[in-house]
Amino acid sequence: MSSPVLPELWWRGVAANPAAPPGVLLRLLTARAHVAWAALCEERPLPPDVVEAVVAHPEWRIRRGFARNRHVGPEQRGRLVDDPHPLVRAALAAGPRPRLGRAQALPDDVLETLLTARDDPTADRLLTADEIRQELEISGQIPPSFRRRMLDHPNPELRKKAVGLWLWLTPGRRDALLADPARVVRERARASSRILDPEAMEADLPEDGCHHRSLLLVNYAVSRTVAERCLAERRDLGALARNPHLPSGVVSRLARDPDPGVRERVAARADLDPVLLAGLAQDPDSAVRTRAVLQPLPRSWPQRGAIDRVIGRTAESIGPVDEMFTEPGTSWYEACATSPHALMRRIAATCPELPQELVRRLASDPDADVRHLLACNHPLAPPDVLLDAFVAMPRQRPYLLTLPRLPRTGLHRLLDDEDSELRALAAGDTGLAEPPVRLLADPDPSVRRAAAAGPLLPLALISSLLEAPEHAQGAAANPNLPPEELHALLDRSGLP
């Protein structure tokens, strides 16, 4: 008689087994095996037959898990856009969990459906269409290219949403939206035009400190009255120094501010004149000098944004970067790759479009953060650089494990590492001289589970491990188990 806990461990293990055929996986979709649904529907790639069964399954929790699955392409996940359950649609809009790396864009028709959905007055209001849209907006699944295409979309609802890009639009684009044939678009455009109206911004600016006040002071056109008040009160000067729309003369006054943090932000601006920049390059504060000399003139605001993503942070805290709405051209990143400044080379390493010769150059860079950012952001980063990043950056390991170029062999030196995650990775090495049986007694349960799932274990040993609660889940995930053994395991557990 099996231990009462063994069936659930087997179900979880079989759900994760990369060699389990569709017929085995389909058996786990029964209600009794619900403890395995997360491993099956959310955490692994699925064969086509299983995808079809999951998408059409009557249990909404199964469909929601599939909507979150980062191993499934956005086209397949997008099939759930009209799902009857709002939590399934919300999971699709929120994107795969956990989010690892840049989110993949949903297909255009799926984005259009989610962005223009209306509430059904007869349906359950567990979540509104607007709440689901908010999930989509922050999910990273709307690419900048789609946001730009919304400006010319035949649906006025999408053109209205495109008005939100006001700060990034050309004057001609703004004029076109102000004259749009749809009233809802014109009204939104007139409201957005206040963003670049200093008097309107002054009227809208909250007196109390809050996120909205900071947002206006960083991004919107600033009246001279507001700027003078901030200078007189020595309030919000850091936010003001980042604003691209300052009145004339304010930038030079901020460049002489006693606060080096304010001067550093001024030194990063794209609209500095050469004399002002030269003065900041001689600033007594090293951080101000560094920011001033990083980039020669002329500069652009998108370039400043790319630097801001990296400066003052480690590669481990940055990891894979998201695409900005306006990215600098690839040629600028290529120039950064040959800069004498390590910081500029780190910025270059975040560009996934760098040519292969520059990838090779950065892969041997003396600065570890350059190499590690390359590992996180470029699809051609060499395997040894990926493995080095995996060892050095524990916070980025879940993402690095998703990359096909991460080495899965040649890991013998990690078998006895003090870091349990490195031992667990090495346990799956198919090139080891012998199975790492000693890791079955490892003090860490994740290492024991990885060892039990190790592809070098003989079938007889795997069979014995299936009867031990501490190894059963890992053993059931072992790809050496043939289909008939997996079916027999589910038979023993009582699954139909």
C-alpha cells in the first residue's frame, strides 16, 4: 500500500516530466490531480494535443494557468482572449508568471480585443474590462511598435488611447489628433495638449508632495513661475533638473546648485550647451564629472534614458532590460561598445541587436558587469559567459535558466559547490562520468529532487526512489521513465 502522500508527489513529478507523452499528461487534467495543475499548465511546454485539451477545458483554473504559461507562445495564450471567466482574461492580460526577461508581445488582434472590451451588464463583475486593461498596460505585452500603429488605427478607441503618447509625438502627429474626425479622440487630444502648456501645468500642479506632482515636474512643460518657486523654496530640484521642457536660464542655474545630485542630473541632459557641459566636467563632485564626460555632444533624450537604466546599478539588479518607447539607434549602442568607459560598455551590452563581432568583444570585457549584462540581454552571448553570470548572479538565475545557450553539461566542478542552486544544476548534467548518486543525500531538498530527476540514474534506482517521499516527486519527473511506467504510476495513484 502506498503512503497517502505519494500520489500527490507522483502527480507533481509526472506533470513536470519532460519525456511524459500527451496521453500521460492528459490524465492529470482530472479534478483529483488538481495539485499538479500548476506544474502542468503553467510551468512547462505542452504538446499540441495537451494544449487543445487545456484551452477547451471546463475548469477555469486550468485555463488560467495556461494563460500564465511563459513556455507557451503568445499566439496560443491569446486564444483565451474571449474566455468566459474574467480571471482567465486577466491572467492573459497580466502576462506570464513569473515574468522573466522581456515580455513577448501579444498578437495585434488580441491586443485590440483587450483594449476595446466592454463590460457585459449581464455577466459577473468579478473584474471589469477596465481593470483587465490596466493589467495589460503594465504587463509589457504591448510593444512600442503597436502603440505607434494605434495612431492610425481605424478604431477611434485605439486612436484615443494613442493620445497618451503625447510627449513622444511630433507636432504634426499632435495636430492630426487635435483634428481627428472622432470627437472622443479630439477631446482626449485637447486634454493632453495641456501637458505642454506651462500655464495649464501650473494650474494642475498639486501643492502637496505626491507622485502626481513629481510626474508633472519631471515630464510636463514648466512655467517660469513654477520653476522660480521651486528654486526659491529649494523644493523638487532633482525632478526639475530631469525635465526636458525647462524655461531658458533655469538649466544654467540648476547647474550651479549646491546639491551635487541636482548638478549630476543636469550633467545628463541632452540640451546642454558646450560651455555649461565643460564646466560640469570640472565639477568638484566625481559623480557629476563622470556623468558630464560620459557622452560628448550632441546627445539625445533617449540616450539619456538608456544610460539611466544602467548607471548606479549592478548587473544583477538590472538583468534583462525592457524596451523603451523610443530607443536610441543601434549605431549608438555600437559606439558605446568601444568606449573606454566601462559604464558605456555596460549600456552597449543591454542591446540585443549588437552584431556578432561586438558581442565577442564584450564577452571578453575586463568588466564583469559588462559580461553579465551581455548574458542577460543578447541572444548570441557565449555559453561560458552565461554560466559565469549564472554563478555570479543568484537573483537572475530563474531568467538565465530559460535561455537555451546556458550550458547543461561540463558542470562537474559545481557538484560540490556550497551553493545549493549550483549543485542542483549540476545534477542534471548528462555528460558526467557517473550519476551523482551522492546528491540524493544532499541536505537541501531541491538538490535531492534534482538528483532524483537526473537523466543518468538507472531505471532500477529510479523505481526505488518512487517509494520514498523525499525523492518521489523528483523520481517521477525523471525522463528515463518510459511511458508505460508513467501510466502504471498513475494507475497506482488511482487516476482514471
